[in-house]
Amino acid sequence: MTRYEQLAQQIREQIQNRVWRAGDKLPSLRESGKRAGLSLMTVVQSYQLLESQGWIVARPQSGYYVAARSQALPQPIRGEKLLVSEQVDINAFIFDVLQACKDPEIVPFGSAFPDATLFMQPKLARALSSVARKFTPHSSLANLPPGNEALRRHIAQRYALNGMQVSPDEIVITAGAMESLSLSLQAVTQPGDTVAIESPAFYGALQALERLKLKAVAIATHPQHGIDLDSLQQAIEQYPIKACWLMTHFQNPQGSSMSEENKKRLVTMLREHQISLLEDDVYGELYFSAERPLPAKALDQGGQILHCSSFSKCLAPGFRVGWVAAGRYAPQIQRLQLMSTVSTSVPTQMAIADYLLHGGYDTHLRRLRRLLAQRQSAMHQAIAHHFPPTVKVSQPDGGYFLWLELEATQSSMELYQRALAEGISIAPGRMFTTGDRFNHCFRLNASFEWSDRLETAIKTLARLIRGLG
């Protein structure tokens, strides 16, 4: 542990022990450095780490203050850990919610996409312009599945930097992570098969299951620790599960992340039962801690993990470029892609490969993570200040979603409809399940730069929540 991490840990423990309480001003950077015998730069790094994790907030020309910590969500209710759905039907409602987010007059708290202003990258635009000039008829053929060779090599190098052995030959470039997940699902299942998913689940998983005529076994997922492994074990023993689709880091919608211990247990469990894991890791680069958490793919020994990700949430949302590290399934996924979309957009593949070649990606990611952490902290502060104390909210260590829980008798669908009438969108819990178990929950997008408009929207939501039955 570095010296700045040690100082951050000391201050974090002091806050947890209520030495410093919410709203208290912390010692200045120079004063903390003098007391701890550390350089000013080391203290700055420590405070920035605490700020990115939501423990403290900076106030211009004033200093650093202890952030308000909202009430943590409770464990999932025992006895409701296993939900079986013979048929998945979710598309129509999701379409309506997402359509509302397109209106520029609507405050897009319900959006699934990060703030587009975070990705205004002149270097990427220049790369796209450059490759467009170099594009030839042969380029289309050369970049058919598995995709652009240079891009696959860059992705393999990033795996290698994390200590993972992934060959460029097992990587297939796709039209975003959604295609990589859908193709992976087709590669390991047949219509009528059963798939284990999280509960609540990313609605894209529900849509894919509906389209491919698959059955779902939904496993309770905690907003901090991730999928309940005891319930997953129970499901494996009761149902002929062929695949498991889940997010190991900063899960959508709850923001949960699995511990290293739980990832090891998960991989061992699935390997013993020869069940394929579709690891949806689109938010993996958006961590607020000092190091990137390793995906379950890093523990793969039997080749049953298909690791899916994309550049859509961290670099180029509009480019729709993703990939799957598919191992032995790579040839099959290539064939499936050729029969469906043929290939991912060639110019966008080439542009991202060119951008990665000339550097700047990690600098961009560091800035992106810092801004997302600050914006999440700002939304937490507003929620803690304005919302009724009965509202519980998650505290993810990455990504850009917050998961909120109302009182059991309150309806997030009713809140959604009332909020929309006042120009605010939210993502009600019904989007993430085939039942009504999460009807008192909703998701907020915390990626937008804080402003008076967003503060007013939070105040409006607080008023509407107080008016719910």
C-alpha cells in the first residue's frame, strides 16, 4: 500500500469511527502533510482518492469536508432468492422509458448512457477522419470477423497488462457489448434452455432472453456484494442451467461488485457443473479505487468464460464497438456474426485502433473516473440532503448508476409517471425484472455534471416521493 493510500485509509477509518462527521471540515492539505510527515503532493493524492470514493467533497476556496453517507441498502430478503420465469416479456415497456430520455427537455436520470460531454475527444475525431481517407475496398474484407487485427491486438495487450493471457485470435470485435453478449448466448444455448441471471438484471439480458426464446432463473443480487452464490448453487441443483449471465463489476442497475473470493467461488461452481459464464464487464474500466478489479475471466481454466466488454461506456458511445474474449467459442461466434450483422463498422474499428496506437487512452480514463466519482458524490449529497430519510441508496465504487429503494408500499412506477409529467425521467424497478418485486425501487444516472437544473430535479423527486401513498 502506498503512503497516500495509507493516509486515505486512516482518514476513512476516522470517518467510520465518527471522529469526523458529515459536514466537518478536514485539516488543510498543508496541515495534514505536516502532521503525517508527508509531501503536499502525497496528501493531494490521498484527498483525491477519498473524494473519488465519495468519503469527502471539495468546496472551492474553502477546503475538504466529510461527505454525507446515505443509508446503505439491506441484504436481499431471505425466502425470495430464486425467481423462475418460463417466459420473458419486457421489451415494450423498456422502449417507452428509453424513448422519453431522448427529449432534450427531459432531465435524463433514467438514461442508461453516460453524459456525452465526457467523451468529446478531438484525437478520436481526428483518428476517424484519418482512417476515412485511407479506407479502401479491401478494408472491408480485411476487417470481417473476427475484426480489425490491430484493434484485437491492442485489446489483448490491455488484458496482458492485467496479468491475463488472452490471444488476439480468441477476440471477436462486435457492434457493442450487446452484440457480443447476444452472440455468446447463441453460441452456448438453444431455444428453450435455461439461463441464470441476476435479480434485478440489466434489461438487455431480459431482452436477449426474450428474443432467443430462453427461460430465466433470476438469482437475488445484493446492491453491494453481487449475486447470491448460495441461491445460484440451489438453482444449479434444481434446474438444467446451461449458462449464467452476470456483471461482476458495478452491475447495472444496482452498482454491485463481486469480491475476489466470490469470483473464485463462482468460477469453481460453474466449472464443476460445466456451465458457461457470460461475463458482462462493460463498466470494468470505471472503477474509483486505486486499481482495476480483475474480471472472473482472469480465473478461467476450462475455457467456459466468455468475457464481453466495449468502448461504449468509457471512450466512444456512438461508435458501437465492443468485443468478446471467447476462447474456444471464437470460431462459432464469428460464424454467427457473419450470418447476422456480417461485421462491425470497419471505419470505427480502424479509428479506435489508431487512437489506441497513438496513446492518451489511459489519461482519458483517469480523467473520466475522477469526474464520474465527483458527480456521483454530488448526487449522493443532494439525495442525502433532500430525500426523505426512509429512502435508501446504493454506494457503488465505480460506474455511474445509483439504485434507490423506497418504502415497500410506495410505487416507483407511480413516481416515474409523476416525474415524467414534470420533465424528469427515472428508471423504475420494473425495467429490471419480469415480476413486480422491485416496484418500490428505481435507478438514477449520476454521470451528468452537477448543476442547478439537476439540483432542482432532485428536489422535485423528493417532493414527489413524499406524496406517494
